[in-house]
Amino acid sequence: MNKEDILRRFFKAYFNKYTIYHSSIKSKEDNYFFLVKDDQAKHLTVIGKPEVVKKFEGLVSEEKKIEEDGLFAKVCYLNHHNLFLLRETFTYLNPSFCGLRASFGTGDRLGIATPAHLQAFQGKDVFPILAQQSVREMARTERNWQKVLDDAIWGCFEAGYEGPFGADADHVKKVEDLKEATDCGFTMFTLDPSDFIRNDIGRLNKQELDQLYNQIPNSKELEKLYLNRSYKIANQELIFDEKSLKEITLTYSEAINHVVKCYEFLKDYKKSNFDLEISVDETPTVTSPLAHLFVVLEFKRRGVNFQNLALHFLGDWQKGIEYKGDVKQFAKEFSLHAILAKTIGGYKLSLHTGSDKFSVYPIFSRETGGLCHIKTAGTSWLEEAKVIAIKDPALYREIHRFALENFEKDRASYNLTTDLSRIPNIDKLSDEQLVDLFNKPDSRQLIHITYGSILRARDNEGKYIFKDRIYKVLFQYEEDHYRELSNHIRRHLELLTCI
Ligand SMILES: [Zn+2]
């Protein structure tokens, strides 16, 4: 039986009730699997031998014998059970290890962006990390590890994608979360030890510094290893003198211990290869090249096999807008980090809050020579909100007003310089002008950081105020959604010049 034959039979059985996603059609041993949609939702369709079709969950009323040769067709749910069966049948639907290949993470807060993300990656030699969500984002979007991973895989299935991809459990602080993400099938883990990083060390006087330092159990061992040792990196010499060694040790030693503990857990618990990222980006202090050197040498010495390291790089990194700061100065300091990473070797540098940092991308990819990973997330949500503004201006206006009311509360966990008074009064904007709001930093950040409040907002009866309507509009205008989103992510990827 060929593809046309299958489609003809499917149409005959269901008339015109469903539209087929042609890219999704796959077959194995004369069983066919593909995605369809009606005017409400997407469904999986299975056509094949009755014993195969029976295993998939769906409404019995949607099961049909399609011709005399004993084949059955069934329209099934997009649920975890069915996805599990598909992943057994088509093993390329399982996420995999990335290693030192250049990679790019596309966080997807609504869980419907993967087909658009895959379009953006087409023809690019960049390993896509399609499932990527932080513990904080999951709480704000009321999702969980399994849902994040499943949504991304359904997106791969819809797009007919057979290439490799990764799944990043992002900014994980606790071993319990690592365990859960491992159980769900994540392949990459981003450890965030920021709760263990001390930010007060620079303010201590010498006596306080010495006193604290002497309490560190292995301080004498560290002195033997590092004190007055110098490292030649490019034409610079990095030296651990007494003061800098004490300060750096006190700042990072508990964090390093925490990372070692998490790594040892993963090494024992995760039975297959995994990518490990260590992120110290979410701390108030900029990571100096000397601190970078110290943490990497310590991770190596203590046997932590990591692939990515995210530092807090120089400049002002704000969500959803361009890099704020002196790009030339950034380039100068970053080049030292990049040379350091290449000199020590064996890991990539990772850029967080990578959304819309267009001026930084060429520098980042060039200096690392492609040994880089970049994370974006909020920018996909912003493109989705932009599509709402274009297609359903009335809904966008409601969301915008709600975001203004919630901004002060929601900004607390972010580093932002947003000034609401610079956002135009939307009552004075025409529907056509709303889209311009997505070109301006203040209005971008307004929508960027209030996503959790917007998605969780419920009325007195407990019904979502915006969430369901947002999904409905994006479902109805799926082509526009995918096009805007993939163009936008593509703009990011085009700037990774050395890949
Ligand atoms: Zn981060």
C-alpha cells in the first residue's frame, strides 16, 4: 500500500472531517501514522493492522474498518500513552545527546511552537534543543517536565522531523527535580547553583575574609593547588594571588560542592549519555576570567564531566530586547573567556537570556569558534503575542491592560529598566498600530515578563481568562503563527556566522 492509497482510504472513511498534516505521514511495516486536525484540535491517526491500531487510545466511535483487506483506521488522542507507542515505533522521536556541537535552545512556553522552530533550523548545522524549560517557567505556565517534552515531540512528529534534538531541564536547583526530569526522558540538565554562590565577599574586610576562608575544610589543599600559580591565556597572565584566591574560593566553593553532588546523582541515575550545563549567570556578580578559570579547573579536578558553561558576562542582559552595554567592551572581555575555554578545552560557552541579542551573536559564535550554546525562550512567546495583536486586536488589548496591572508585581524576579510611561496608550492606537508595540523595548518587556500572570489568570468560576483564547487564535491562524515565529528565530540563527 502506498501513501496516496492510504490517504484515499482515510478520506473515504472520514469524508472531509479532518485536514491532514502531510509532512507528518510516516509508515512502519504497513502501519501508517499521521497528524490531522478538525476545527477544534489536532489528533493522531493510525491506519493499519487491528492489533496495532487497538493499542492506541482514541474514541471507539472514531475507529473504522476502512476496506475489505482487514485494515483499521482510528483517530486518536495526542496523549502521553500514544506518544510513548510512537516513540517506540520511530526511535528518532527520542531526544539525544548533543555533546560539543554548536547548539541552540528554543524554549516554548505554550508548547505549540516546535514545528515553527524546526522550520527555522532547516539547513543550519546547529543542534536544536527543542524542549527547554526552567523550573520557574514551568510553575508560571502550570506545565511539568513530561508535558514540556511531550509537546516538543508531538511538534517533531507534526513536522515529520527525523533529525536529532535535545531536551533541556533548565535552571534546576534541586536533586528531586533532576530525578523527575530524568524519569521523563530529558537528555540535558542545566544546573543552577546560584543559591550557593556568595555575593557579599567583595564587601568583607581582610579579617572577616581570612576568618571565613579558614573555615573552608579544604582551604589548605586549594592553596597548594592554586596559590601564586599563573596561567597564560592569550597575551594575558591570570594569577591567583592570596586575596583573589580567597575571594573566589569563598564565592564559589559551596556552589561547586552542590554541582558535584548533582553530577554524581545524574551519573548514577541516568543510564545513558547526557549533556550537563553549569550556569552561574543568574548571580549579581559578573564572572571574571579568573573566576571562570577557577570553577572550570575545580570541576575538572573533581571529575565533573560537563559540556556547557554559562557565565554572567559583562553588560546588561535583559529579557526580550537587544544587549544593553558597550558591545566593543563586551567583545574584548568575552574574547578572553573564549580563549580560556578553548585553552582548557572540552566544553562550550553558553549564552542565557539570548533572545534578541542580535549585536552579540556574531561575536559569540566567532570567538568561540562554534563551541557555543544559546538559549532563547521569551522571544517565541512574544512572537505569539504579536500574532494575537495582529489577528485578534480586541483580545490583545485585554491582555495588554492586564499586563500593565500586573507588571510591578511580576518584575520582582527580573533585572529590567522598563519604563511603563514610555509605552503608548493603546486606547489611542488603531488596531493596525498595535503590532508596532513589539518593536519597542518597554512594551516588549511588559508582555515578556507578565506571561505567567496572563496564562494563569482565571475568572470567578475558575475559567482561564486568556489562556484558552490565546491557544484558539494561534490554532486558527497556525500558518501565520508558524511563519512569524520561524522567521524570527531564523534571524537569530543567521547571525551565528561561524556555523
Ligand atoms: Zn540562565
